[in-house]
Amino acid sequence: MKNLITFSILLNFMTITGVSQTFLRPNFALKSHETLDIVKVEARPEATIFYMSIENRIEGGSFCADKNINIIYPDGEKSNLISCSGIPVCPDTYKFKATGERLEFVLTFPPLKEGIKWIDLIEDCSNNCFSFYGVTLDPDINKRIDDAFALAENDEPEKALKSFINIAEDTGKNNRGIEGLLYINIIKLARETGDDTKAEEWYKKFMLSDAPRLKTYIKYLNDQGIKY
């Protein structure tokens, strides 16, 4: 009986901890603020917690978090912010003491819906609102994307391009939320390596895709002078 009880406790513990997951610096397609980062996301049974960080780059800078911050799911459903810590709620603001100062804060939401591989994180306000599009919550895909970025950072753009293409071809239509991230990097890396034909090919594929927020991503490319 004692062994049975011990096994039952262990099984329950494994079940509880098995649904908790941490994503360190998850990848995303686009963000609104250059120095705003998602340090990590904890998907717990009782809550979803975003650990955020922003660096001040201007004299007299300030920052706040609106109460209307939402996780947006692939089907458009919203999950509203429960609480935030380490940062004032607008209209109150945190006033930075110097350029280069970094503010860390935490946003807490309800538990993630089961099986979710990507989300958007959007502040719904009237001025200078922040957003992250296509936040990837798939550990395997995040690892592959990290490896591809590492190749680009190590001055191996051809290998990085091949890696991003492989990810795009492997995921196919099964993970629409990261298409923006993949296509943008494929197109930019193709141009960087001088392969304008491949850049045009993937740009046109992107235009014909049904990637979420496609118009936003195409505008981003066009604003950088990339258009075919």
C-alpha cells in the first residue's frame, strides 16, 4: 500500500509538472519597439507569465504598460492581462534615470490554450503601443530557428538561408504563425547572398500565402526597399 501511495504521488507530480513549460527568448516575426524583449515565457497550469525587458535609448525616457494587453490566439480569440509587476500601469509611467538603463517587468495572463504553437502579444492603447507578432511557442522550432540565426551571426549567410528554407519546407502549413518570421529572413538572406532570383521567388510565395498578418509583413519588407 505504501508503495502504491508513493507511486500515485509521483505520477500526480509528473502530471502536474509535465504541463509546465518555459520558453527562453522565444523567436517572433516582428516587434514594435527595438529594445523591448521577451526574456522568457512560462506556460504554467495556473497562468502564462511573460518576463519582459526594455532598454532606454533617449534622455528623459519613460515607459508604462496599458491594462489592455492581450494574448491573441491563432483563431483571433483574446486572453486578457491579469496583472503586471515591475512597471506602472498607464497613465502612470516609469521615468528612466539614464540612457542605457534597462527595466524588467512581468505580465501575467490566464493559462495558455492546449496545443498552442504561436501567439501574438499586443498592447491595445492609443499611443506608442507595443506588439510582438508570431511569438513561437514550439521548443523544437525555436531551437532550429536559433541555430539558423547563429549561422547568420557567424557570417555564414548561405548556410543560414538553407536552414531557414528547410524549416519553412518542413513546417509547411502546419504552423502558419511562424511563416512571417521564416519568409522575411529567407528573403533578406537571399538578397544578402546576392541571390535576387531566390529572394523574388520567396517574396512571391509569401504574397500568395495565407500567413497571419501578411499585409503587415509585406509592408515591413517594402519599407526596407524590398519589393518584387
